[in-house]
Amino acid sequence: GAVVSQHPSWVICKSGTSVKIECRSLDFQATTMFWYRQFPKQSLMLMATSNEGSKATYEQGVEKDKFLINHASLTLSTLTVTSAHPEDSSFYICSAILRGRDYEQYFGPGTRLTVT
Amino acid sequence: LAKTTQPISMDSYEGQEVNITCSHNNIATNDYITWYQQFPSQGPRFIIQGYKTKVTNEVASLFIPADRKSSTLSLPRVSLSDTAVYYCLVGDVRDSSASKIIFGSGTRLSIRP
């Protein structure tokens, strides 16, 4: 099946620094990518929808200036957490929609972010 | 957006069949029903998807009644490795501008020896 990768798989950063997370669709072109955040023992919360070549659409309550999303190509979307704080520590997961089979959503393995 | 309701948790034993039911009373005409499995610290994994009636693949079956207001994921002969959280999602990812895939609370399935 289709594969979505994320890099890094885990990252520790100091408060106030920025962290970039990459999401790649390895063997298909992704029309749309989604970014989710998941806190321990909780469900996934949709943060934003990323369409190639256009600005991301953010969910209510998600600060677009803090969580910068760039979808520069059909195989890569990046999420940058700017000026990270301990409360941003979470599990970040991306997903991609397979072009041509648009009703299948494939998820990446997730990135564990810890802000100290 | 179609909201989903699932049991918070379920327990079963190895070798048993497990059925997890999801309610989605306000499902839209274009919505599909998709089930995902998630292990701790991993991204969700696609299990099965359907629109109506019954769908079966190598790992599960999905039963959808005619009114589509609910669906049941059936896992035959579960093993310890099936212990995970199972999410029922309803939506039409083909139209990402109008419909977003929103995760419900999921069902935490625990399988015992």
C-alpha cells in the first residue's frame, strides 16, 4: 500500500526554539495532506489541511503563525512549530490523500515532540 | 460533519470474534465509513472502508445497515496483537474543502490470553 513517512520520528528542543517536521508521500502524489496532534490517551485532533500550492486551512483554535505549514510539492508538506513551549509537546501525525484514489487517507508514523 | 459515537473500551479473549459498533446518525450521502487501528506512539493504520452493505478484506469485515446510521467492525479470531485503539471515521475525503476527517474518541480494545 501507499507509504507516508515523517521525519524526525522524535525530537527534543528547548523552549523558544523552532522545530520543523517533514511529511512525505513516498510512492504517490498527495493531493491533500492533513496535520493532526495527539496528546497522551486522547484522540487525534485535526490541526490543518494542507493543499499543494496553496495556503493551509487551519482549524479553529490553531494558531497559524505558530504552526507554519508549507506544502511545496505533491510529495512533501512541512509543519514548523515556532517558538515552541512545553505545552506544545505532543505527538504530531500527518496524513495524505492518494491522488486518483481520493477516498483513501494514509497516515505517517508520527513525530514525538518534547519541549524542555 | 458526521459525528461518531463508539464505546470507550471493550475487552475480549484470544480467538474470539469482536464486534465494535459505531453510531453516525447524521452521515451525509457522499460520506464513506472508514475504520483505523492505532497502536501507542504510531500513526493510525487503515483497516477497512465501506459505503453500504458489507465489505470484507483479509483482516476484518464491515457491516453497514441500509440506513447507514451505524456500522460494525468485525474482527474474527482476535489475538493479543489486536490490542489497540480503533477509530470509526465518517467523511468524504474527496472533497477536502467541504468535509474534514474528524476523529472521535475511539474504542480501546484489550485482548486477554
